[in-house]
Amino acid sequence: MTVRPGTSTSDTSQTDAPGIRRRRPADRRRLIIDAAAKAFSDGGYHAVRLDDIADAVGISAPALYRHFPNKYALFAETTAVLAQSLRSALDAVDTDGDDELRDLLVAITAASFENRRTGGLYRWESRYLEPADRDIVRDVVVHQHRRVRAAARRLRPDLGDADANLIVAAMTSVAASPTTHRSSLPAREVTALVSEAALDLLDVDLPDPVEPPAPAVHGLAPAAKREIILTEAINLFAARGFRDVTIEDIAHAADLPASGVYRHFPSKVAILEASFWRATDRVTTAISDALADATTPHEALAGMVRRYVRLTCSSTDLISVYETEIGHATPEARDALRNQQRITVEEWATWMSRERANLPITHARFLVHAALNVVTDLSRLRPQPSPERIEALSVRILLGGNG
């Protein structure tokens, strides 16, 4: 079912209860889409109920159904509207202008900040779209990449295809990073700070590409049943999505009966949350190890980047599950995990502010999120860039010209 933005039913007056008659706001359909975008972004497609969206808009469920026949129709149009808003921002930038690259990055950053409450929908939830609707999003992403790449190559004609594509992917990741967190700054400051950090990547001297390494030898599997269950569950969640994996699937992969899984985890959600804490613990350990080996703020930041990049590149399934399935955790677990993430970002930002004395810590937080976002996004590319190339881009964001 392909849904295009802009289709609508009549928005005339309606009777919501016997004897009570009120006029629908002219923008009710847009209000529904805005509420849906926030709900899908925060909770994930499967966790959201249409009744919840109707309540958020202040209408009845039957009133919502007059606009959208089912949840998927609302989801598809919401995603299309968000993609179209990015396309409109890009198309407003003059082609071939002297400042085209800067203007494009400013436009992407501004659109990302404006839509930061709904960015998760565009970023992660499009995997639930049917092919025709997914193409709407993909076309915008491809258009964005091509325009930014063309503008970048006009300024750096020496860039080969591999370097240009990687730098542009990093630039757009930086510009989109405000959608991944809730740190606070005025919109104008964010747009200037983040777009400038993205533009600064144009001058990064990337290490030469290397051939992908031979498939890693994974060694022996863990003997503890709990570890086997967790390992197999992470693989399944990454491959098929949390909702489409059953306890029976996990039990089969772990060569156990379903009852054997329940002896270690009370539910599938408990397994998912254990995988989240596994990712969090590994990040915390990487930071601690980097600090233990450092004697200066510069060394601390470089070491944290190095370890985080290698952790992410070697644990793509684990990191992917954390990024894409957080909406299925319980509210209490989400709050605890996000609090730990804030502690992690604060650690990075503190060392940034010590290394770059003129950088306010409020700005440092945005740049840390940008650097972490670049690592996550680039590690998911296929073929995966070498860790050294991802590291070079991430270090530039954190250390600027001091990298």
C-alpha cells in the first residue's frame, strides 16, 4: 500500500457526541501526522496504538480512522511527509552556488534539529515500510547524498569515489545527529556548530582504503547457557527484528527447549534488555581502558575514539540491536539506559572541554553525539570501512584541527 503525502478526507464539522457539535481544525490531518511521528519515533512502529495517537491529538479513534484506515497507512504517510520535508530543504539550496556545500549542510542540520523529536522514525523505522513506500525514503536519501557529494567534489576535485562517498556519508551523519539526542541549545547555535563540524570533514586526510580482512575466527562458543541464549538472541534480533523473533526461535538457535530459556530469562523483553546492558557495559569498559592508558585530555579522547570504533565495528549486531530496538524495552529500562548514555556522553564532553578550552561543554555534548553517530552510521555501511578511516573522521569532529 503506497501512501503519498497530501491525500486527505474532508475536514468539515463533525458531531463527536450527541448534542455536541464542534468544528474540526483545518490542519487536523497534519496534527495527526505530527503526533504519529513522535509516537513512532519514541516507541517504535509495533508498540504504538492508534488510540494513543488519537488521544495525543485530542480526537476519538473513529475520527482518526476517517483520515487513515489503519496504522500502516498512517505510518507510511508520516514517513513520506518527513522525507519530503528534507527534500524540500535540499531543493531550496541553489545548485552550483559558491557556498552550496555549506548551505546544504546548514539545511540538513536545520531540518534535523527541527524534526529531532521525530528523527527516529526516519532513521530506524523505515525498515517496516513496504517496498514502494521504502523507495520514497530511499530516493530522498540518494538525492541528498548525490547533491552533497557533487558540491564536495567541486571544492575537492582530488577526491576519489571511495573517499568522497565516505566523507559525504560522515558529513550527513553529523548533520543528522541532532535527531539522536535531546541535549539543549538554541536552534541557531546548533545549526552553526553542527554544520561547521560537518563541513570541516572535507579536509580530513583519510588513510588509504584496505581490503576487508578475512572473516574473523570466532573461537569457542561460551559454555554457560545464559551466554549462549543471549548471543543467539542478539544475532536473531539483528537479523529479523525483535518482534519477529520468538522464544522458540531463540531456544532452537541455542539448542535448548523453550523452558530452558525461561530458566534464565523471564521474558523475551528481559533478553533484549540484557543485550542493551551488554552493549552499555562494553562502552563503559572501553572508556575506562582508554583513560587508564592516557596522560592528557588529547590522548584520552583519541583513545576513547579508537576503542569505541573497534568495539562498534566488531559488534555491529549488538550495537544495531541497541539502536533499533530500544523502543521495546520497558519504560524503566529505557530511562536507566538513557541515563547511562548521558553519563557516557558527559565523560567524553568533559575531556573535550579540557582539551579545547574555548569550547563550552554545552557545545561539546553536541559534537560528542555527532562523533558517536558517525561511528555508528559508518560501521553499518557495506562494505564496512576500515576502523582507521572511521577513526580519522571521528577524531576530527572531537579535536578539530588539533587531531
